Amino acid sequence: MTLTLAAQVALIAAGVLFLWALLLGVWKFAEITRSPTGQAHVYVDIAHRAALMYSFATAMLAVFVQFSAWSTVVNTVALGVVVFFFVTAIASYCLHGVLRDTDNQMHPTSPMMTAAMVALIIGEVGGSAVVIAGFIVEQTHTWS
């Protein structure tokens, strides 16, 4: 069986996110060993964990798009939206880890931060819902 374009994109993205997570683990380790408290900056830790979780979430989405009732375009766009927000979240955590400028990017909040979070929620949940719905629709066709 040949993978669909959307599944190929998802697995490549998952692989890149996984490698990014491993490199973030190196950064985290370096910070832990240099820290008097034995801890990395909170956003270095968050970036590492988020990248690991997002890499496996993206691999899971690959299965959903592979066996989806939706078109390649719908699956690829929905997947792309989700992965875009995964990447921007990790990148923002990395930025705060490099700058060491906060231990809570949500405080104090701003209208721009609220708008970004609403976009992230709509993008991640909405894109994932589209992909999962396509999988469910396709699978229910096989029940009869």
C-alpha cells in the first residue's frame, strides 16, 4: 500500500519534530548540568516535552489522514494547519528559553496573546477534528 500525500507529509513532519525534540533534549541536558538547582529553564523543559508530544501526535494524525474519506487537499490543509500551530508553539517556547524572559508567557496577558491563543485553539482542535472526522467517516463505510 502506498501512503497518501497527506500521510507522507505527516510522517515527515513527525520525524522532523522528533529530531527537534531530541536536539532540545540536548539543550535541556546542558542546562541541567550547568544549573546550581539541577534544572533547565522552564521554557527549555516545556519546549522539549512539547516537541516530543507533538511529534507523536503528528504521527498519529498520519494514520488518520491515510485512512480518511476526505480528499488529499482537505487532509493536507487540515494537517498543515495543525502542524503549523505545533511548530509555532515549540518555537515560542524555544524563544522564551533562549531569552529567559519569563516563566509564564501568559502573564501578563495581552489582546495579542489572547488572539494568538484563540487562533491556536481553533487551528489545532479544528484541524484535528477535520482529520479525525474523515477517518471516522471512512471507517464507518467498512462496517456494512
